[in-house]
Amino acid sequence: MDWFIDILRHYPVIPIFFTLGVGFWLGKLRYGSFSLGSVAATLLVGIIVGQLDIPIPALVKSLFFILFLFSIGYSVGPQFFHSLRGHGWKQMGFAVIEALICAGTVVAAAKVMNYSTGEGVGLFAGSQTCSAALGVISDTVRGLSVPEPEKEYLEQVIPACYAVTYVFGAIGSAWFLSMMGPKMLGGLKKVQAEAVALEHAAASEHAAGDKQPSVGANHVETTDMVFIGLGIAVGCFIGAMSIRLKSIPISLSTTGGALLMGLFLGWYRNRKPKFGYIPSSVVWFLDNLGLNVFIAVIGITAGPAFIPAVKSVGVSLVLVGAIATMIPMIICIFLGSKVFKFSGPETLGCVAGARCGVAAIGAIQDSIGSTVPMIGYTVTYATANFILVFSSLIVLFVV
């Protein structure tokens, strides 16, 4: 058995694609009306495979996530800029409100359960799937004027609590927003019908305002690799540039830059059909491969820490984490549809984006069979990269 595990550890490409294949197969299985979907299933399989303690370079995760964001940005670019003229500022406001609700929920849970500061912060980062918060929090903890043993305790307990609560934070939010979210919004068929209507409206508006062919109208089935390569490179370069607020660096990040460049180039390609052609089948492949390999790596790398973390901080934290994940989503689905008056698909996308829910947006798209929720996801995701991270500091100093 040792030789088998050694092979997997030396060649991580094997467990990655094994997780991908089994995840897609498991995601297709249905029990009545229930199914995990490919994204949640891939994450679950990854966590199981991860018990073998397989090291995977961080670059792999980043590379495939960037491919996913660029391709999905390219496919929804025209709709995104249309929505930005209408609901863009509302979506930013929604993301701020959801971040505050997420922080408030975790603070309340930590107070009720009498958690320490470290446990509360780890609960926030994991239950709200805000992995980026760990870096900011670590920098902040190192700068605190507290005894060194207390700093060491915080640096140990925060990742442990994060690992315990992240699993349901990712899988639970993906399942809830894709399966229960549509039911809260009037049913899956209603949300699907809204998505179709929005797609037709966007297509009709473009046809009326621009006589040029649409994005897919191209007789040459060759992907413009110059367009993809330079587009991603420029987007990542822009995202990598940062400014500093006191000691905290602020930037779009390379992933945010790739997403925004994909949105811009998708929109520009729609206006100039002879420029930057990517066949729809290639967009689908990059979207699904990028997202699910990213999810597989997340699961495999998080797997080894899960069981030790449960033993360290207690099983009750799993339940508390699940509650802290669910409550903000329930509240925000209501706010999105009733207060902000977003459509069903847009509401689901906004809720997922405002919590940086990568697995969730993939599951939502699978559930309703449309990329329309990305219209709500892109603005809120970009906003959440700043706001949700800084909300973690509220937890750090309040709990």
C-alpha cells in the first residue's frame, strides 16, 4: 500500500484527475430530486482523497481558477456590462450588507458559544469560505501587542477552526444555493424561466442596438490563443498591483484581474466579432475544467487537516459552522429578492459572489442550466474580495 501512496504523492496529477472523474460521476447520481452536482461532489471526493496527505503546489490551484474566471468572464461580459449600468451599484451595496451579516452572525455565534478570539476568527474564515481572510488575519495577529504565547495560540487555532468549518461552508453553501435557494425564490422552474427570459432580453437588445454578428457567429473554429494568453497575463498583472492601507495590502489579486479582463474582452469581442474568437465548446471546457480542478485541489489540500482539526476544537464547531453558513444565506436570499428586487438567478449569483462562493456559483449554474447567475456573481465577488476580508477584522477585534 505504501508504494501506491508514494506514487500518488510523487505524481499529484493522478489524484487530481481521479478526483475530477469520480466527482463528475458522483455528481450525476440522483436520489429522487436530490443530487450533489459535480462541484460539491468533486470537493467531497477531494477531501476523502486528501486523507492520503498528498502535497499539491499552490500554483496548480491558482492556474485553473484563473482559467475558470477568465472563461466565465468572457462568456458573460456583454450581460455583465449591461447589468453594471443598471444593478451594478446595488450589487456592490448588497455585497457590503452580506459581509456585515456574515460577520454579525459569526460574532453572535462566538458570543453564545463562548469561543475564544482565535476560534471565532477561524469560524468566520471557514463558514463564510473566506480563505483570503487567513492571510490578512495572520499579518494582523503578528502585529498585535500581546504576549508571544497568545500569538502562537492564535496562529494554531485559527487554521484548525477554519479547516473544520470550511468543508460545510463550501459544500453546504453549494448545495443550499443550488437546491434550496430556487425553492425560496418560487421554485426551480420559475428561476429557470427567469434565466431564459434574461438571456433572450440580452440577445434582443444586442441585436437591436448592433447589427454585427453575435459572439458565437464565426465560421473559423480555431481558438485565438494569443487573445487568451495575453488577456490573462495582462489581467493578472493589473490585479497584482496593490496599494497599502497602513500595513494591509489592497489589490484586485491576480484572480480578480483575470475575471475583470475576461469580462472586458468578452464584451469587446461581442462588439467586434472578428476579434478574439473562442468557440463555445472551448469556453465550456475551460469553465468546467478550471473550476472543478480548482475545487479538487481545494479538497485534497484541506483533507489532511480536517480530522485532526475536529479532534482539536471539538465536533460541536462543525454544527455551529453549519449554522453560521446557513443563516446569512437565508437572510440574503430574502433581501436580494424582496428588498433589492433582483431576479431569481441574479439573487443566487449575488449571494454566492458576496461570500466568494466558487463552489456555489458552479453548483447554481449546473442546477438552473444557465450562466445568467454570473451577472450577479461578478460584481459582488469583486467587492467581496475587499469587504469580506476586512469583515474578518471585525470578528478579530469584537469576539
